[in-house]
Amino acid sequence: MTDNLKQKLGFGILRLSTWLILFILFIILYDIISKGIGVISWEFLTTAPRSGMTEGGIWPAVIGTVLVTMITALFAVPIGVFAAIYLNEYASQGKLTRTIRMAIRNLAGVPSIVYGLFGLALFVKNLGLGTSVLSAGLTLGLLTLPVTITASEEALKSVPNSYRHGSLALGVSKWHTIRHNVLPNAIPGILTGAILGLSRAAGETAPILFTGAAFFLPRIPDSLGSQFMALPYHLYILSTQHHSIGVVRPIAYGTAFVLIVLVLILNLVAIFIRYRFRKNLSK
Amino acid sequence: MTDLRLEQEEIEISKKDKLTKYKEKGLKIFFLLNGILAIIVLAGIFYLLLSEGLPTFEEVSIREFFTSFRWNPTSRNPGYGILSLVISTLAVTIGALLFSVPVGIAAAAYLAEVARPKEREILKPVIEILASIPSVVIGFLGIVLLGPIIARTFGLSNGLNVINGSILLGVMALPTIISISEDAISAVPKEYKEASLALGTNRWHTLVKVTIPAALSGITAAIMLGMGRAIGETMAVLMATGNAPAVPRSIFSSIRTMTATIAIELGEVPFNTTHYHSLFAIGAVLFVMTFLVNLVSDLVLHKYGEGE
Amino acid sequence: MLQNSKEKIVIKDLNFFYNDFQALKNIDLKVPAEKITALIGPSGCGKSTFLRTLNRMNDLIDCTKVKGEVLIDGHNIYQKGLDVVELRKQIGMVFQDPNPFPKSIYDNVAYGPKAHGIKNKEVLDQIVEDSLKAAALWDEVKDRLDKSAMDISGGQQQRLCIARALAVNPDILLMDEPTSALDPIATAKIEELIKDLKEDYTIVIVTHSMQQAARVSDYTAFFLLGEVIEHGPTEKIFERPADERTEDYITGRFG
């Protein structure tokens, strides 16, 4: 075999592998969208499940997911940004900084079900928050934290040092420099990372299994202390735990469709912000 | 200029100097606390897993827990052996890697070395979309799409088994493996490649003999991280592997992983029973396993770049 | 040698270390007030590092150490408890590459005064105008003060950075190779400006161009391997250098 033929064959295999991944993604999206879109109606989106979840819609699950994701955002985004400010603007190289970074990388690898266990033991049991929107939101917040910290730090890192030095050399204090000359330029990057992290949190099931998600609760939660339905958990229930799985299959597809669309929209928004941001930076 | 100076001297600048100094110090401490939270959470997770998990061993011997195959906490003669769960977890993890490692590295090499820049700019976000698909949706497709295909192909009564779970986990590990491998391959200095190309070898030869070997530590880290994801993944394996806590006999056996066992049983046990504690003990084992895997990849990735 | 002029900055036995590497060795130097002092020497000789010890910008780098004294108006800026932020208000700095902030021209100049607590719009307007005039940029930008500072030319950006430094009313200006990123015409404009500014400011300028040092400065210090080999009136350094190494450098025999 000539070298040229080898190269053709080799690159062909690489290209084929890439296409295989695109094909898998296509199949996933195609199956959910083609079988789910027919189920979608105004009624499906805006009413509660009825008749043992064999009829009706998913309204409480939509609201539950939105609510719990908001709690996650309120918790994980500020702490993520603050921690990133410390790491990128204040920390000097040393043991403590290295330990913090190592902890963050390891937190990113902790299985989501372990976050569920932690949330159950800490928020539900020890802090007495019970199974609730709050417990689930905080648990998902912890899970999202490594993403928001890392993304915020990347965003801060991309702000040129000359902005900092230029400001400090004017006798402007460090915090004023960060607040007025660094953070504003990092906001798009921070937003991108935060949205990506939240889209992942919104789709998580394992961490909310024992911290607040309800099997069936045909109304929207009336406080942060109540249980809630969530789209991913609802999909899990409909596809494995329901007594007549065949009957509710269309509803399951509809739920999967809504969940996927929600996640895709969040991702597209994030990609769009990042694209705009890159263009602005390169100007 | 003198005008400017006089004018500015007349301006009353708020007397904030002392205050500013305290504010600056306070803010630094505040941000530091947020950073330290990461350490506290990691330590807290480990601490709570242990403190909730260790009471298991008041009733169950450590030996039984780690070496018995019998997991049946709700029987009249309860069994608390996690070995079959651990083996199940390892089985689907290895299955997942068999598929996702070659495909993932090939795709990473394609993105880094073969694809045109325009092509790469489109492909990368598309692969990121794969990473963002919720695991419950992947598990759902394992039930409604992949399961029936496997059942039909191999003439089984149902397709919820090791191979189904492996494929799903492989798909979920792919984005991690691709993105980190691609970073590693792209980071190989241009001089290496140019030196090889200048010797008259072609791009394929350079890729296989120079670039990939040079990126090997990064690729190893990518595989480890993918493995960590596969070990810890819950929903997909819970839904698509048949939910049978037994040692797999073949790739068509139904199984139940450690994560799936926790997910299924914890919702239904009363607090502070042995069963409850034992699920935390499984969580602790899981935590240690993924921690070690991540630590290895961390050491490989950050061996030289301590300064970042 | 410098007895006739008032000394603004006096450096006494200054040593500076990056980790174990000693970047500055036993520097003794006197910088006269309202004159231009040029620091010359081959790259890596420590002249930029030295410049940054004068407003303590080197504090921003980890693992550095300073020994010795820098007296500004008689006060040691390395004494314990000194407020670095206050110090830097007194000392403007212009960097090698123009580094305007991604804000409007107006906001770039007003940034410092605003940060220091000036809120009155009329006062700010006046400061912006005076600073831009002093930096010889006013006529070129007065009609587009709200335009982004990123969109003006490199030479204009550098004058904007000078205006930005002047706006906080310092009495010393440090310039780190301020024209190295500029074309000859923009360079000539900046040099003109620097000469005008010395009436009101004590200026220390690092330059890699001996011609520039000869053209603009009153005094020159020659750095080599972290040491001051020779310093004195520019004329004397260039025409009758006392040290052989200075002569070698000036006549282009090395570096």
C-alpha cells in the first residue's frame, strides 16, 4: 500500500468517526422531535396531568423546572463569579490556590447521584429544609458551581492585563478596577458559561430524585418549601415507573421534546453570546 | 495646566481613603471565602457520605459489604454485598470505553488535524450539543429506540442490558473524550509536525507517529475523565440496563449499577435504617472511585502546568 | 553633577529580585524635578523593571522582592503602611503599547477622576478638555468624544493614554518606551508633546532608541545587566561618556 493510499484511508476513517457522532446526534434529535412534536399543543404545555398522568399536559413540570433552575442560578452564578474573581484577580500562586483549583476540578467529576446524596443528607435532613424546591435548587447549584467558576475565570482571563495595569497606574483602587474596568468586559463570557451550566442543571434528574422532585403533583409549587414536578423526573416516571407505559408513551415523547427544546434554546443563546463576544474582542 | 491643577485642588474629593482600605481588604477576604467554599463542599461531601455511610457496618461486616455478591436489603435475610453492583458498573464502563475511546480520539484527531477551520467551527458546537442532551433523554431513547433494536437483532425478549447501557454511556462520554483529546492534539508544538513533514513523511504518518504520541498524556487524561463520567452516570444506566442486581453473565445480561441502586432504593427507605446507611456507603465507594480516576487524569494533565 | 536642580526622586541602593534572579543591583540615582530623564540600555538590562519600581507596579508580580529606598519628595515609597493607591495617583504611567480602555474617548480620560470621587459633570468636562489639550489631542477628537477609543489611530491612542494619565493630576510621568509601537510621524508628535510636558511634570522615559534619548531628554542614565553604569546630563553622556561600556553602547558596538 502506498503512503498516499494509507493517508487517504486513515483520514477517511477519522472522517467516518466524526460523521458517526453527527449521525448519533441526528438520530437522537430526529427521534425525539419527530415523535414529540405531534403531542405538543397549547393544552399540553399549559395544563396539569390528568387521569393518572395518561392525559393532560405538563404545566407543573415546566414551572417546577424553571423554578428550581432559578434557585440554582441565584446560588451558583454569584458564588461562581466571586470565586473566579478571587482566583483570577487576587490569588497568588501557593498551596491554598492550588488546593482550591484541585477541589474545583474534582467537584466537576463528582457523580450527580452523589450530589443527590449530599443534598439529601445536608439540606433535606440536617438543615431541615425537607424535600423542596429550595433543597433541590441548592443541590443543583452545588453541582453547577464548578462550571460557573471555571467559565467565569476563563472570561476574566480573557480580559487583557493592560486594562488592569492602565487603571491601577492611575491610582485607582483594585476593586474599582475590577468592578469598572475588568468585569464589564468579562460579562458575556460569564453569561455564556452560566447559561451552559444552567442548561445542564435543568436537565439533571439524579440530584433531585431525593431532594424535592415529586412523582405526581398536579399544581404548581406554592412556596420554596414545597415539592415540585420537574421535566426530567417526569420523563423518567413516564418511561419506567408508570403502570401503563405504552399508553403514556406519546406524553413521554412530548415531555422529552419540551426538555430538549429548552436545553437547545439555552445552548443556542450561549453559543450566540459567545460568538458576538469573540467578534467584539477581535475588533 | 496650572489652571487645571488649581481647579482640581479646589474640588472636594470625598474622604474615603481609610474606608477604601478596609473595604479593599474585606472584599479580598469575601472573594477568598467563595473560593474556599469549593474545598469545603468537596470535603463536606466526603464527610457526609462517611458519616451517613459508616453506620452500615454496625450491622453488616465490612467483608460482606465488599466481597458478597448478594444485594438484597429488603429480604427477611438481608444481603448487603455490593460486589455484583461494582462489577456491573465496571462492565458497562468498559463497554462504553471500548466504543467511545477509538471513535472519540479519531474524531478529535479529525477536528484538530484534518478538518478545515470553517468545518471545525461548525463541528465543535454541534458536538457540544451532544454533551448537553440530558441523560434522562438518552436513557429514554435506550428504552424506546435502542432496546427494541438490540432485542430484534439478537433475538432477545428485551434489549435492556449491558450492551444497551454501554452504548448509551459511550455516547455520553464522547464529548468529554473528544474535547480534551482535541485540546491535547492541538497543543502539540507545530515544530514537531513540521520537523516530521520536512523529512518527507506525509500528514497521516506524522499524525500517527508524531502528533498522537506527543499528545498521549492529554489523551490519557481524556480517557480517564470519560471513564469517570461513565462510572458516575445514573439515569441512562438506570433506565436502560434492565434493573437486575446480579453479576452479568454476558453482554446481554440485565444488570444494575451502583448509581442505579442508589437512585432506585433511596427514595423509598426510611432515614437512619441500615438500608439507608448502606446506600450512602455505596455513594462513598462511588465517590472514592471517581475521585481516584479524576485525580489520575488531573495529575497527568497538570503535571507540568502547575502555574497554569 | 545635579546640584543645581531640585531632586524629585532619589533612589538609594535599590535592589530588585524576581525569585532568585537579581534584576537590579545597587541602583543609586537622582531624578531632577521638571526635567526629562531617559533610561537607556540593551533589552533585558532592567530599565523597564526600574521604571516600575518607581510607582510600585512591580508589586503586581508574584515572587518579587525589593531592597533599598526610593524617596519621592523625601518620602520613602517602600516604607511600611504606605498606600500604594495614593502613590500611584501622584505618578502617571504610559505603557509601551497604547492601552486605551474599551470605552469612549471621554470616558477614558474621565475614568481616573471619576474613580477618585469627582462626580460633577462640568468639572469632569473641564478636566477632559484640559487633559486632551495638554496631550495635544483635543483638536483631533473634540467632535467625537463619545466614539470608542479603540477606533482611533495608534498614535492618537497613545496621546489619549497620556491625557488619561494627566487627568488625575500627577506630578511625575513614567513612560515605558511610549513610541515603540508607533510610526515615525506619530513618534515625532509624542516627542514634541513630551518636551512640552516637562514644564509641569517630572518625566522619566525608558527608550530603546538612543536618538530619542538624545532628542528629548535632559539627563540620561545608562543601564547594563541591572546596574546603572553612568548617569548625567544627556549631552555629556552622548559626547563624553566616562565609561567605556557606555561609549560602546552609544557608538553601537553592542546591543
